[in-house]
Amino acid sequence: DIHAPEFIYHGSLPGKSMQIISALQACTLVSHGCEDVFPDELPGIPPVREVEFNIELISGSKPISKAPYRMAPIELKELKDQLQELLERG
């Protein structure tokens, strides 16, 4: 799919094969060494803007019930396990 988002990671780890990484792992890799650019906590809420962004909806329209992206099978299994655990807790 040419419109799918793409994440390219350049680097090498001798003896390691290419693996699928989660979004959290990618965020950690991207922010490593740039802590001043990506703080753990934001200093405050964003300022009020002159133009507020909004999307006008057509009357009677329904949200699209489709995942925004495909998940790796192992991530999907983990998500299902976590959801089941939350359902069991009530």
C-alpha cells in the first residue's frame, strides 16, 4: 500500500537480525540521546490558537470501524490478552 505510513530505522547491531518493533520501542529509539527535545513531561498545555481545528461531520454519518493500521500478530495477541484481562476484572 503506497499510502501506508512508513518507519525506516537505519542502524546496525552485529549478530542481530531485523525485528518488528512496537511503537513504544520506536519512540524510545528515536528519543535516545535527544532528551532535551523529547521531555518526559510537557511543560504545560498548548497555548490558545487563533484558529481552532475542527472537522465538520455529515448529519447521520457513522465512524469508520476499521483499525488505522495493521498490527503485528504478536502485538495483536498481546492486545487481546490485555483486553480480556481488563474484561475479567470488570
